[in-house]
Amino acid sequence: MLLTPCTISYMIRNTQSKLLVRNSDNKGNKHSVFIAFVVCARLFFTNLFLMGLLSINIAYAEEAISVGVVNVTFLMENAPQAEVASSQLKEKFLPQEQVLSKELETINNLELELKKISASKSNNDLLRQKERELRSRKRTRSRSLQDFREELRFARDAALDVVQKEVFSAIDEVRKAEKIDIILQDYIAASKRVDITPLVLDFLNKKLKKETTEKGTSQ
């Protein structure tokens, strides 16, 4: 039962009347009335405290923080933007890769030729000439291969950074659309209800399709 000031006033008057009847000849009547007042006041303030707690709980429930999870690794591997970036890298570095492959084939053929010349022991000058040519080709290809790998690594890192930004941006867009307060990347387990990974992947697919369509239209 909620206690109001009117209720307390009634309780005090009622208590006072009972005490006056029972203790009409008691000179300590005023003291008894004071005690009754203190008891009622304590009940009133206790009730107020409980009402305050209830209000806080209701407000907290209304403002509860929503949490979602996302598998960033899965998105980085399966996002269509990652596939596009990989295709662009292959297209860009394919000519250099073909040159290196052809040079390796030349070196292998030269090594076979050297074996034949060395086995015949007929022409030492030609043998030395071919050996010098083989060493030179190997050194040149080794430097070219090192440069190729370094350039490819930088290009791959740059492409990966772009894809990562696309994925993070998509995660935030989905978070806003679903009205989620916090998205967790590192987690042990989660139910499908809070996993937004499929929603983000769908968002990325639709975004790429839209960009492709707009690019085709502009051309």
C-alpha cells in the first residue's frame, strides 16, 4: 500500500484517539503520540524510497543498451569488394608474372644446355660463356622477383585497407539501421539473433551492385 500525506495524517489522528482512550489518565500521552508520528513518517519515507527504486528500474529498462556481434574475418574473406580487389591485383601484376615465368623457363633450358656441353667436353669456351650467361640471368631474375614480390605486397596491403574500410563502414550503417548501440568483434559465442554478419554481407553486395550499375550507366 502506498502511503500519502493524507494517509499519514489519518493514521496519526487514529493512533492519537486510541492512545487518548486507553491512556486518558496517563500523563505521558504526548510522548506516545510522538512515537506514533515517527513510526508513520518512517513508513512514508520507506515507501518513497521503494517508489524511487521502481522508477529507476523502469527508466533503465526503457534505455537498455542493445548489443550485436559481427564476424569481421568472414566478411573480409567473403565480401564482394574483396573479390573485386583480388581480380584487379591479378590483372595488374599478370604481365610481370608472365615475364618472370618466361625467364625461369629460359634459365631451365640454359641449364639443360650446359649439362649437354659439359658432358661432351668439346667446347670449353662455349661452356664458360653459357655459365656466365646463366649466372647473369639468375641474378637478374632474382632481383626482378624480389621487386615483384615487394610491389605486390604493398599493393595487396593497400587493397586490403580499402576493403577493411568498406567493411567497417557497412557494419556501422547496419548498426544504425538496426538501432544497435554497440557492435562486438571479439566474442566467444553468440546467438543468430544478435549476429549482424549476414546483414552486413547483404549490405555490401547491394552496395557493390549499385556502384557497378551507376558506373555502367555513366559510361
